[in-house]
Amino acid sequence: MKKNYLLGILAIIAFCSCNLSFSEEDLDVSPDVFEIPPNKYADMTSYEYYNQTDGQIIMFDFTKDLDEISAEDWASIKIKFNITNADYYNAADNNFPYPDYGKAMIDGVYGVIPRPVGYLDKYEIIPNPGQTTVYIKYMASDVSGIYKIIGDVYYKDNWIGSKYSKAIVAIPDLIEVPRDIWGEVVYTIGSVTWTNNYYQLWHVGGVYSYTWHQQNNYLNNVTYESLKEFANCYIQEYYKSHSEGFILRLNDMSLPYGGMFSIGITWTNDTAIERIDGFGNPYTVLYRKDVDLRVYCPYHKFHRHGVNFDLSLVSDDGAGGQITSMLTDFSIIDRIAIYYNFKFVREGNHYHFKYVYRRIDDPYFPNFPD
């Protein structure tokens, strides 16, 4: 499947390497800055559903660069395109991972894993005589971020001008979840009601959160609101059968912009992913089992859209540590999760939760994961 995917992209590039004629009235042409969601490719995440956007048409106007070129010299004009990342580590949104934190085999040579930047339907255009406006299509990769699509115009192989458009590749409207949240817990035993004000309901943390991605605690609004209600209900139910306090230990939500959630750990199998660099050149990344950190590679197949989070099997100590003697009560979460539109499954040392957009009385729930 990986081979077919790469051949498919190369076929698109080859087919579109000629100068296509678009009518601007028929196109949704991007402004200088546009937003587009990250994609998901079946060859890279074979257990996750396939998600492919139609891409974004970008218009480049080189009138000012070409207004002095004579008709007989027009054949010497060439426009070349490339993509590069336009964000950086420790930016305000902290979506960019720690720089150069992963190495693997790149086309057989050990080196830093390139960041996927998306691809174009063509990387070079020879315009028709008098043509100063051209169009290309940008397709996002599965890695979120901010990317710059650059068009350089050359006359007789000499650079004479440049234009660019900026793509914000992001799942829209994700919000930051507080790493610590406090709430009022009210519980009743028999005829007596207790109120414990400002009890800590959860802590969001995890060792990888602060090493590779500075922020991984983002959800969409509906998932966040449902999580707050679920947490309050869990604590109240917990107090009915337990005397000690409990703090839900949460981790691995989504990045600020969503998209591929890679935290940089080794894995138990070799994985090869075929990519295309910012100039349209294909390359293969081989992640060796138990050796190379999984960067821009599906160790995580989920946690991309702000609807997933992990819940530990044990209580947090309020500061990110574990209280291994206090177990998360499976009977409670199994009973209440559906009422807050959550489905969950155990994965090793945690439960993986996903918000599902269905009524709680809907008789049909596809098998998890969906």
C-alpha cells in the first residue's frame, strides 16, 4: 500500500507538471494565509480511517516580476515551487516538537528525520507567453503546523522574484485543557450529605509531555465539557464506596493544532514510511525496532482531533506522580462513560477514551476504535 500511495502522488505530480489553465471564478483560491486540516493517509495509519481533504488552490501573481520580459524571451521564464515549515520550537502555541529530537534511517543513511510539510500538485511551471498568474494546489501532510509555500521565478536560470502563501495546518477550535482542575464534590451516604469544596479532580501530565511536545493537552470544546462532567460524576461515585480521595490522572490528548501525535519512543517493529520533501523529492524513513524514536510516525494512531485522551489505571498524587495503591475503579467508568458520550478501551497501563458524537440512546455504536 505504501508503494501504491507514493506512486499515486508521483503520478499526480507528473500529470500536473504541465501548466494547467484554471478559471479563477471556478476555484476557491486561497488568501495569503489560509487554514487547512491535516490529512491522514491509510498507508501510514492502516488501523485508522482514511481522511483526505481536497487541498487548497493557491494563486501566485508575478506581474511585477515579469512586466519587463519581452515576448521573445518568455520561453526563458520558469517558476519553481517549494514548501518549508514557518513555525519554530517554543513558539507561542508550542505546537512544534523539540527540534532534531529524532533520527532514523533516511534512504539508508542515519540522520535527522525530516518534518513532513505536505506536497504540491506541481513544483515547476513554464508559463505561457504573457501569463503572469499561475495556480497550484497544496495538500497538507498528517503533521500539523505552519508551512510556507514559496514560488520563485527565474529568467534564464537567474532568480528575479518570489512570492509565498502560508498554510496553517490545524484542526480548528481546539482549546487548552487546564493541567490541574478543581471542583466542588458533593456526595451523599444515607441521609447525610458532604460537600468538599475545591477538590482536585484531575492532573494532566506525563513524562513525554515536557520532553518532546511542550503541550499535548488540547481538546475540542464538546469533549472538554463532557470530560468535566464525567470527572465530577466519577469522583462523586467513587466516594460512595471509598473513603480516600482520588485524582484522575490524564494524559495524551491532542497537540494545539491536532494532527499526528508523535511523542518519540521506540517501538517493537520496523516501520517504513514513504514521504515527499518540500521540493517534491520522495524519500523513505525506516524506523528500526527498539532503536529509533517514532517521530512523525504512528505509534499513536489517534489523539489527532481533540476527541481522545488517556486515563491512568491509578490515581495521581496531585503533582503528576502515581499512587499505585489507589486503582481507578473500572466498575464506575464502565457504568458512567456512555452517559457522557465516551467510549473507552484498556491499553496497557491506561484506558483510552474517545468522545463519540451520538445520542446516548442510539442503539448503534460501531466497534471501538472507529
